[in-house]
Amino acid sequence: MSTDVVTDRAADRPADRGPGPAVPIDRSALTAVHRTVLDWYQANARDLPWRRPGTTAWAVLVSEVMLQQTPVSRVEPAWRAWMDRWPAPADLAAAPAAEVLRAWDRLGYPRRALRLQECARAVVDRHGGVVPDTEDALLALPGIGAYTAAAVAAFTYGRRAVVLDTNVRRVLGRALEGRALPAPALGRAERERAAGYVPEDRETSVRWNVGVMELGALVCTARSPRCERCPLQTRCAWVRAGRPADAHAATRRRQAWHGTDRQVRGRIMAALRDAPDGWTAESALLQAGADGADPAALPDPRQPARALASLVADGLAVRGDDGHPSRYRLP
């Protein structure tokens, strides 16, 4: 999942029909694509707990935040444990931040955990503990981007929404527009085209959004698309064009991990979570950031200290008072 910009389009208001030029395929062909994707999804959808009937809006919101840049296989057990512990926004809002960060464990990007707690507190303070059902209200919550707002509006409240994560963008770009991969940044023109692809009927639009997303996750993958298994293979503009290469390959950024400050931050966070008495000596954290080695032996000896300082700046670690100036703990 991504944080791409999306727009809620409730079907019962004229303004909700959405902007955008005419869809670049004829309406009958688009209807056939809708039917094909919906039939495929009905037969192939994964049984994910946050998709089951009766799942609360809060549970869906938590899943969407956890799934950002994190695979389902890692999220599902963490989500189950999280919902058992904090089933409603009020429960998370009242929890100590250190417990929240320990429960987040190794999902990555731990600032998401603190932002999720801020979101829970805002839901309690502004909405009486009930997750709002409009995109504007969802967007006003801390840590909630446009993609998450549209996903919650669609998948929980049945809104007609333009839900654009990277999977959806990839499928639409290939099948309907002949592009290998979407542009690195989501622009207005792509947003408007995507709005034109969404079925007008609310119920159908919700199933279309999740169906296209699932097709991108399981079949139309970024690196090794399984075109022979794709229900849209005979209709796919990209396949029919000979599967041209990615037009943005030269400018697309690759996220590194090994040896980065982000990796070092993760090691230090793990040491903070595991601290038996809450506090950990700075020297131990620097060594943990250096993966057990002497930080002075690293190519960049200042990296562990820099990573630790950034955790403090992000509110993920707290430095000791005058009595313990060289000790740290979770907030």
C-alpha cells in the first residue's frame, strides 16, 4: 500500500461523480473489464481478517496504516495482536507510548505507531471514539493520508472512492493504458483517468477497488507479472503492445536498506524495546546500532550517534534527565 492521493466519490451527490476526461476505452469495453475483474476477485480473493463482514472502521484503518510499505505476511499476525489489545480507538489512546512502540515491534517505520496513537486520540476527542465516515473528516486525522482516507471510506462505509495504491495504479496503467509501471509520482491527470474507470454503482465500485488491488498484489506484480494467469491478458494494452519497458526506469528511485541510517535506527529501536528496566546506556545503543561492533570501526563512525539523535528528534526515544544523561528509553 501507498500514500497516493485519492478522492472519495459518493454516488448520491452530483459532485461525487468526479472530474476527469473521457475514459480512453469505450464504455462497453470498460464494463467488460469491470465484470472480468469482479469475477476473478470473487474466485481468488485472499481471506484477510480486515476484509471480513463486521470488521470495524477502526480495524480497517489500523490495517491500512500497517500495510503501508509492509507485506501482508508480516502485518496479519501483528494486526491480530494489536486488535486484541486495543480493539477501539479509546483503548489505544490511553496506552503508554512505550507499550505502543513495543507492540509495533519490527513492522518498520515506527513513527507510524505514534501517529496511529495520535489518530486514535483525535478520533476520541473529535468524534466520540467513532471513526468518521467521510474522506474530509478522515483526512483531518493525524497520520491519515489521502489513500488511507479513501480506503476506509470505501471498504468500511461503502463510499464510491478512487482508491489508488501502487497495485491499483500498476494494473490500470498496464491493462488500460499500456504502461509498464506508473510514474514515480501520482499526478492529476492519472487521478482523473482513474476516476473515470470506477464503476458508478457504489457497491460495485467497492468491489472493483479491492479487486484491482488484489489483482496487482497477486498477479500483476511489479517485477514478475504472471500474465499467463491474468484474467485481463487478452484485453491488456501493455501485453498487446509487446510489454514495453518502464519509461521511467532511469529516474525511478530505489530504496536501499543495508548500511543505511534506517537500518541502524531499526537496530537501536530493537535494543530500546528489549531493555529490561526501561533505560539503556548510550554506549550499548551505539554498539547495537553498529550491529555489535565497535562504532569506531564503521566506515562512518558517526552513523550510530546520528541515528540515535534522529530517534530522539522523532519522539521515538527519550534521553535521561540530569541523573542519567547518557541513558535512553522509549517515550
